[in-house]
Amino acid sequence: MSGKFEITSMDIRQGMSLKIKGKITDNADSFVINLGQGPEKLNLHFSPRFHESTIVCNTLDGNWGQEHRDDHMCFSPGMDVKIAVTFEDNEFKVKLPDGHQVTFPNRLGHSQLSYLCVKGGFNVTSFKLE
């Protein structure tokens, strides 16, 4: 596991985008981008899993919700990547490095998010809120 990049007092609101740049570690099996109110209340859990060749999205609010799986795997260990997450009224749009987009509903219905955590086999080099 690589290090953890965590922000607990972020202010991302509907209509904003979060852009994350980084490098997937050479020995990565997966990585995770979590957005929400805190580590136990996640509006978006985004997890590319290399051994399954799938991207899993989910929500955590006491318990995990139903997984959404997208089999469009454009990530690989050792790769430099840019990911853009757009937070809209009722959904998240995650733009992948190859232009493919994963859409996931805002199941918890929050209009403001304060928590970001990137962990696993991903080293963040920059991030920007727009």
C-alpha cells in the first residue's frame, strides 16, 4: 500500500470539479478515491481493481450500498493519470484518462462535501478544485 492523501476540511459543492493527477505505483493492485462527509460517510467510493479488470463505485453510510461496476479498465500499474470528478446535483461524473466517463448517483443527497481521501497504489502529485 502506498501512502494516504487525506483532506478533512475541503469545500466542494455541486457544480464543481475535482481534478487529481498522480502516478499509479508499479506494484499496485488497486487504488481508492473517496469523497464524502468523512471516512464513515462516503458519497463516492471509486476503486479501480486491476486483478478484477473493473472499476467499483459505491456509497458508505454505516453500511456499504450496492456496488456499481464498470468494466472499462484504462488504468495500469506505473501509469501517470489525470482523473476529473464532477459533482452534480444528483450524480458524480468521473472522467477517466482515456476520456471514458463513469457516472454514479449521489445516493446520500449531500450538496456539499468536506472529505477527500486517496489511498492504495496511487501517489497524488496535484489536485485542483474548480
